[in-house]
Amino acid sequence: MHHAHDDSSSRASARTGIWFVGARGSVASTATVGLAAITHGQSPPTGCVTAREPFASAALPAFADLVVGGHDISAVTMTKRAECLVETGMIPQRLLAATHDALERADAEVRSGYDPHAAAHGGPEEAHGSSQQDAAERLAADITAFQERHALARVVVIDVSSTEPPVVPVPEHYDTDALLAALADPTRSVLPASSVSAYAAILAGAAYAAFTPSAGMGLPALIQLARDRGIPAAGQDGKTGETWLRTVLAPAFAARGLKVLSWAGTNLLGGGDGATLADPEAVRSKLASKNRGLRALTGSDTTPLHIDNVPDLGDIKVAWDHVHVEGFLGSRLTLQTTWSAHDSMLAAPLVLDLARLLALAHAAGISGTVPELGYFFKDPWDSDVHDAAEQAGALEDWVRRTSAQVR
């Protein structure tokens, strides 16, 4: 485990790198535009949890101390992605012009990500005869070089890449030694791409957050390895919109003594997420993470949820919920909600929050999962708490306590 020292390199307020896996996607590009706009006073940090107290006075790196880089397998630059988001009406044109140079600088720090199929089309997984260990070491070297190039105290890796189909590549009985041996075998592929990237974060000594439902670091052997190497980690699957609203409302019904009979939902979305989640295999992990907390909060097994790809919606996500509740003397009531928002605008401020908070965790010598960061996730690691208000209180207590350790 790392320990906090008095030198500036161990303070959470020192310069920190955000290394996005999926750096050229909508969420990372929006976060990069937002970070530049906040840093240069063109926009307030509205929507950032860490912009308010007790976070504002905690020992977190300033927005101006965050430097962006990342991995991606896409050739579409962050600048081009942001231009597309302006065309859809998500990002104001004035902010694109004001943050153009910051986007160009960030995109210059993007390196080719891990694509297990890249060998077939000449990608960097040179790969005949290379192992997943080799691939992870290449990714880790990119992160380490980024840290050295910018004289960063630490780097936080945040996975905002497309959702993978749910796979269980590593048997539960694999310990870290067995996993490492398997990774070194060039004839085997034991990890999905998201977990190779998570392993690379461990090799680079970088904190890690899984903002997607993909496997990432959420495998026992990798979490143990992170713990052994002094790496803090948080996940899984960012709780940005409809699910957050559900975890606010469901405890309110329980507090009133009302019984939720059923909670049905439908999500309509386009863009990259819509296309990815049109795959029935890829959507399964998303449905599972969105429903797990709701079932825990309501005690109801009747929580049907559908996700449909509507390409013309682009990044706008529309969510309809129908809640059927039993009240006094068997009476019935219903609540219907409609949630509509640009999904990346909801996610982007939260990934900036996670970068700042995981920098604090790293500076404080915290290793392994950080359950108090469960506020940000649908399926929080090492936490059974899904109530948004309870999670918010735990997060505030944690940041006060941890900030005191590094000052």
C-alpha cells in the first residue's frame, strides 16, 4: 500500500493525469471540452459533485491541474467528435471554438488502444506470438510515458469505452499467480479488452475507475492485484440519469411505508451507445447493472426494463418509468416519469469528479476498491448501498476524513 508523505508529489492537489480508455468517444470528448471551459472560466462547473462543499475545500487536485490523455482504437479525433456533438446541439459552438486548442492537445496524447482483433488489420497488437501480458505492458508504457512527459504526480485511468458483451473469461478460482501465468501465454486470450486495459493501469501504478458495465477490473484476481500494488479502484457502470433518479425515489417510497409492486422502464437512445446496446449480448450487462440496485431498494422482482436503439436521437437518451405502488388498505397509486437528456452531458462531469476523488484516494494510500465512491455507480464494488442520499452522505464523510489524512 502507498502511504501519504509530506512532499508535493503525494498531495492530491498536485498535477494529475486523466487517462481515458475510449478517449475519442462522446463522454471523454465532452469531459475534455468541459474541463477546458471550467479551467479558463468560460463555464461554471455545474453538475460536478466536487464543485460544492465539502469537496470544494478538500485536498483535491484543481480542475486546472488535470491533464487529459488516453487510449482508443478509433481514428476519429476528439476535435472531430466534439464538432459532431456541436452539430447535434449538445455542445455550444462558442465552447468548441474556445476549447479547440485544449482538444487538440488532448488528442495528441491519445495512443492506440488494445484491440484483440487488430492483428487481422495491421493494428499495434503485432500480435502473432504476442501475449496479453505484452499488450498490457505496451498500454502501461503509454500511461507511464504520459505521466513522465507532463511531470504528473499520478494518473487516474477511467474506462468510458463502449460496453462489451458480458463474458466471464477468468474462472473465480483463478488467483493472481494463475492469472499472470495465463496472461503470459501467447496462445491464450483470457481477458476481454476492458480487463487488459485495467491490468495496464495496475502495471502503470494508476488509479482506476470502471464507468461502463464491461468487466474491467471487476475480476477478483485483478482487484486483489490492485490491492497488493497500492492501487485504488472504483466501479462499476456510471449512475448518470434514470438509475440515479430511481435510487432517489425508491428509498422515498420505502420511507413512507409504501410497497412497490412493479417498476417498469424503457430507454430510447441513439449514438454509439445505442448502436452498441442494440446487440442483445452487449445489452445484457447493462440491463443487469441498471436493475440490480432497484430490486435491492424495492424488494420487487417485477422490474422489466427495455433498451431500444433509436439512431435519430443521437446522444439524447429518453427514459420512461412506470411505478405501481400499494398504499394504505390495499389502495394503488402510480408514478410515471420521463427523463430526457444528453447522456454524455450527464456522464462527463462525473468522470471529472472521479478523477479528482481517486487522486485523493491514491495520495492517501488507499488500495483496492473504494466503496464510498459507490455514489457514482449503478453496481458499486464492495457495497450493498444503492440509496442515493445514503451514498451521498457516505461520500461526503469519506472525503472529509481522507482529505485530513493528506494535509
